Amino acid sequence: MTETASFIGRNFSIRPSILILVLLCIVSSAALAQARPDFSGVWKQDNERSLPRRNGDLTLRIEHRDPELIVETSMSSNTGASRHAVQKYTTEGKVSISTGADGDEFHTSVVWKDSSLVFSIEEHEDGRILMSTETWFVIEDGVTLEKVRERPDGQKQTSFFRREQQGSK
């Protein structure tokens, strides 16, 4: 069985099996072009590259099994004080409520945008609500995590993390 297709005023005979093959190739190409990275692993903040520059040690231990995303944050300052927090998210946009390493309450939803994760954050701090958006990118052949946080007032912070070990997936 063949079907006739018209393209720029010309008729072509197309076998259904060839049409299916062409459509599969198109869908596969689109999927590869928008491949979603695995954020799993241990990531150590690169203080020198981050803007503004950072002090102390900040490590993220991420378990990413889409749609589940668990981020364990460990901070230590030059004074020796350390903080720890675990946030659990879903990349399907459901709001999660957690307590950050600084003790603030966070209401966060996470969604995919192409090959990056976008976090919509509502931080409850000292009776105020601070809104921000944070976008995560895996760059430099998977060895660097770039986090860009933007606030409605135009403030912007960019943090870079180096992968210490590959996560298991």
C-alpha cells in the first residue's frame, strides 16, 4: 500500500513503513537535541569563579533520578561553623517546603526548561518573603554545574561547582 503526498506542487508515493521510519528519525533527533543531564554526584563550589566571590566550603551531594531530585547541602565557614540541609524536590513543578542550611524556610518548585532545571523559590526569612529564580546548567562536558540565581530587583548571583565524583544512576 502506498500513499500520495504533495510537496511544492509535486506528488510523491510514500510507503507507510518509510513514513514511519522518517518520523522516528525526526523524533529521535529532537530527543537527542534536548537531552536532559544527570545532576547526580558530589559538587564542590568553585569560590574563585563564583560571582560574587565566595568564602568557605560549600558541597552539594545530589541524587537525581528524574523526576526525583535530592540535594544535600553542607557548608562550613572560615570560622569553623558548619551547616547542613537536605531538600527533596520533584522536577514536575510540585511545590516542596524545606528548611535551608541557613535555617530559612523555602517553598520551591522545579521544572525542566530544555536541558536546564529552573527553580522558582520563595524564601521565608525573618517575616519577609524573598522571591528568586535559580537555573542549573551542566557545562564543560559534565564536570561543572553552573547555578544562576536572579531576583526581581535585578540582583544576580552565579555559582560554579566542580564535580568531585560521578553519581550513580
